[in-house]
Amino acid sequence: MPRMKKEVLDSFIEEPHVGVLATLRQNGLPYTVPVWWLHDEGSYWLTGTTSRIWCKQLKKDPRCSLCIEALAPVAGHVGIDGSAEAYELPEFDIWPISRRLAQKYVGRGDPANDLAVDKFFANMQTEPRLLFKIQPHSFRAIDMRVYRGKRADREFQKNRGE
């Protein structure tokens, strides 16, 4: 499997790609939800409100997966399986990381969006929020521009005449 080169991965995880978080329901079935995420020193941070289902599920069972895929500017896939730890006020100042999330997704690196970031962040601060820090147990990063599928998949397609 063509792993993503470090410089491609570093660029990919700075982009504001929406991730899909999978948590576990009480009955053991997966629950998925789109999320904003922030990579910082090997961990992945998410923010949500205390009333969101996925937040409640992570507080009960921290096992989760985060899938990040994009077609542009680089076609890639990053998959993280890990455990999420909750961080809440007043024990932990959630606002600096929450602001960085707003800057990543609302600001998109463009100073012309600073006012929009300020407004979005001000609204975030009116909500009962918390952060989750996902520590990866396993990590996959695939450069989809060069991925041709698993050998068994290619052989199956060849045998079917595809």
C-alpha cells in the first residue's frame, strides 16, 4: 500500500478536510458524524457541545476512529483508531484549541476571514463545550494518487476480465 510521504502527510493534515468520527453506541453499533479536527503534536483534537450524542458516547466509551479523506489538493486517506480523552472547563482551558479549530475551518488561512473567525469563535464561547484529544493506537495514511488497490483485488478484477 503506498503510504503517504511525510511532506505530503504534513501538508494534508494542515488542510481543513472534514473528518468522519466513529464512536460506539450503547448497543455496540458504530455511530458516525462529520467533525472538524486539529492535529497537534501527534494527537487529534475535536470540539463539541456537551449535548451532542457523539460527545456523550465518547465520555462513556473513549474508543473511536477518525477517517479523513479528500480528493484535492491531494487525493488521500488518513485513518486513526484510538482513544479520546475529554477536556472540560474549568479544569482545562478549552478556548485556545477551540479558536485554532475555528481559524482552520472558518479562517482557512485567509486574513480576510478574521472577522468571520471572531464571530464564530464568540458564538462557540456561548455554548457548553468540551474538547476531546484522540491518542492514536493505529494510524494509516494512503496517497490515493498512486494507490492501485490490494494485490488480491487486482487479481480478482483481472480474473473477471475487468
